[in-house]
Amino acid sequence: MGRADARARRALADAEPAVYWTSRTEPPAPAEPLPRSSKADLAVVGGGLTGLWAAVLAKLRDPGREVVLLEKYRIGGGGSARSGGFLSESLTHGLAHGAWLWPEEIGTLVALGRRNLAAVEEFVAAEGIDAGLRMCGKTSVATEPHQVGELSDELSLYREHGFEAVFQGAGGVRADIASPTYRAGLRLPGAGAWSTPPA
């Protein structure tokens, strides 16, 4: 167990897993009904990147399937836009997190995540979608002294699972991102970011 895992376990020792919205005393106000009656074989709730991709995959697997995508605001907005439109191979919010929660399944989860990311990239290219998709990689950064060691621990884990991860000291990460607050970085190729033209 790495230092980060031990620290996380201590910090969460008294935590009680609970679903936030079930602890409310009153139900949320009902949303506006759909503007028209609609029938579907599959309804996908949420038009962010995950919802859009789920709807696309459903249609690709069965073109005759009626798929309805429900989104309260703008398609591709919300969390998908606020995060800057990042695409990652991770299905577990980070490899260390996934290895901690699902040590026996992490190899399969890594393989599925990589396959999913490649499929998104191929689909965007094949369909000629002007999403501004760039497979530019990603960097996790350390801003506190203890995080430098955590990134070093993660380097071994990423390499163990076949990633071409590179540890960057302060000079290396600041050459990429000129911030005096960055003490180290863990660079991973393969992830991407997208930007769509303004609506």
C-alpha cells in the first residue's frame, strides 16, 4: 500500500457511504415535462459526453433502436464543458483509485478504458465531427511537498499497467506549464481534450 492509500484510508475511516439525494427530507421539485410525447427503446438521461457516447453506442449496435437523449440545458454542456472537455482512458477516476477499489478487476478496467477512448477518437474522425479533438495527453501535478511522493508512487503503478508515464521534476513540469506552484508532474500520453465551436 502506498503512502497516498494509507493516508486516504485514515482520512475516510469514520466516513459512512451514503447516497446524498436519498437523505433529503423532501423530494426535489418536478422538472418540466417533455415538450412532446415520445416513445423510446432506450432513454439516456444527461447530454454530456458520457450520455452522448452512450446514445451513439446504442445506435451503432442497433440502428433500428429508438434512442431519446434527455438534457435539461445544452447538449455537451454541464460537467462535460466545465471540465474543459477532457477525455481520458480512466473508467475509475484515476488508476490509483481504481486499483485501490477493484484490485482484481483493474487490468480489465484499464483495457476497457483504453478501448473506449480509441473508439471515441475513431468515431469523431470517421464521422468528420468538428469537435476540436486533440489527443494531447494529460499531466497530474503536485503543488504540495507530500504530493511529489504520491506522484512518484503512481508512476510505478502506471508503468505496471503498461502506460508510458513520465515523472517530471519541478523544472520539467514548469517547462510544460509555467506555474511556480507546480513541484512535480506525472505526464501521461494518450488522453485528449475537445473544444466545440461557439453555439
